[in-house]
Amino acid sequence: MSELSWIFLSAMVVNNFTLALFLGLCPFMGVSARVETALRMGAANIFVLVLTSLTVSFLNAFILERAPYLRIISFIVVIASLVQIVETVIKKVSPTLFRELGIYLPLITTNCAILGLAIFQTNRDYNVFEGLAFALGAGFGLTLALVLMASIREETELADVPSIARGMGLVLIIAASLSMGFMGFAGLLSST
């Protein structure tokens, strides 16, 4: 398997940002009530992750080599700008989706998964293509986590769940179970 495939698969499954590294938990807990909304939030995150990856590659190659002390602040400015663009586009194109995502759309700005991608990509010295594979893998991994959580939550609405476990308690139990399942993938890389 090629290096880009390993980077993609590792970011998506083995080192899943949400279920293994515990990044991006705010949208994971908040927007995962419906599969359709989870897919749309995942798509918005993939878009922001890919643009962040491209921008970080540019910044690292041409600007931050000379001023590494500006790294974190420049990443935050880039992420905030990209999220503003995404928010404006979604508000114009689909006001219904904009209302469904609510506060969680602007929270992509403070989503630690986006900043984590920028920092991980920089620390691992990924080139543009490796960074894109990493961003796509992280985005699809986040989307996978959102959709898994949403599909389980939709099914539990029809189940007879004890009252003590309803609401956020059940969400945390589901999240913990999914996380343990994904942590099992960590053994895949060590055995090969």
C-alpha cells in the first residue's frame, strides 16, 4: 500500500480524530442526533480540513519558515476565516441546513480537530499531497464517527431505554463504546 493510502487510512480509522484522539467532540455530541445532519456537518468539516491543509502547506513552505513563532496564531486566523466563508455559503445556499447546524457551525472555528490537523501536519512535515491525504482521512473519519453516533442515536429513540440512561447519559455510553471499538484498530499498525 502506498504512503498516501496509509496516511489516509490511519487518520480515518486507526487514529480517528474523534474516537481515538478525542478531538472534535463538540459537534460529535451536539450534531449527531440525525444522520442527515451528521453527514452535512461532516461535509462542512471535510471542506474546512482540506482548505486548512492546503493553507497550512503554503504557510509552512513560504511564511512560517522565517517566523515559526507565528505558527499557532496564523493557524487560528486561517481556520476562523475559512469557517466564516463556509458559514456564509451555507447560509446563502441552504438556510434550512444553517438552522439545523445552529451554533455548531461557527464552533468549527474552535474545533480542536481543525487546529489539531494543522499542528499534526506541521509536526509530521507532510508535503502538500500527504497533507491532503491526512485532511481527507481525518475528515472522513470525523464524518464516520458522526454518522455512526447519529445512526445509533436514531435507533435508540425506538428502543426501550431505562430512564436513568436516557439523554446525555446514553450518548456518553454510545461514545465510549464506539471509542473502545476504534481503539482496537490501533493494533493493526503494530502487527503489520
